[in-house]
Amino acid sequence: MARIETKKTARGEKGWIRRIRQALAQEHVEEARRLAAQAVQEFPGSESLQKLHHVLQPPRVIGTLPAGKPWDKERAWLIKNSKSYPGMWVAIREDHLIAAHSDLKTVLETVQQNGFSLRDILIHRFSK
């Protein structure tokens, strides 16, 4: 992989942004990540560089279905009701709707207010 030039002549916030964009234009994502990490160390107060560094981070899984629980009833409910809640977040336990709202935070609060554990609830967002 060709390395993007990092000469001191282009140091500065705009120089870092230019080099990161150059790496991305050449489809060198790992190089862009490396440059972004260096740039935020040199310019920790730069919102532009902080944002680039954040969006270039590798994707992370932030939730998975708990192992051991069959989710067949929840999946069946999702299929049956897929057209009824466009753009909405839903919380389902077995074949029962616990909450539905356009705001995820509201759905999560409703689940907790009703005494359910998030481990037993399937949260899903239907497309619009």
C-alpha cells in the first residue's frame, strides 16, 4: 500500500485534513485512520479533526441478541407487523409489543418503567 506523504511542510489543521482526504480518495482507509489519530493528538481542540477521527473508527457491534434465547416469537411479530410501524422503534417481548415510538430513548424508558429487563426485550427500528 502506498503511504500518504506526511511532510512537515503541510503541518497544520488544514494540512492534516487534506492528507486524510487524500488517503480516502485513494481508498487507503487504514492510512486515513492513522493520520486522523495523529492529527487529533497534534490538534486536540479541532472539531473537524475530532469528527474525522470519530467517523473513521472501525465499526463496532454495540448490541447482540443474548445467547440461548430463541427469538422466534419476536421475529414472527416483526414480520407480521412490519408495515404497521414505519420509521418507529419497537420493543417486543415474545409476541407482545411493549413500546413503540419514533424516539429510541422513549422506547427504552418505557421498557424500564414497565419493569422489563433489556436482556429479555427485542428492540428494532422499522424502516420508513
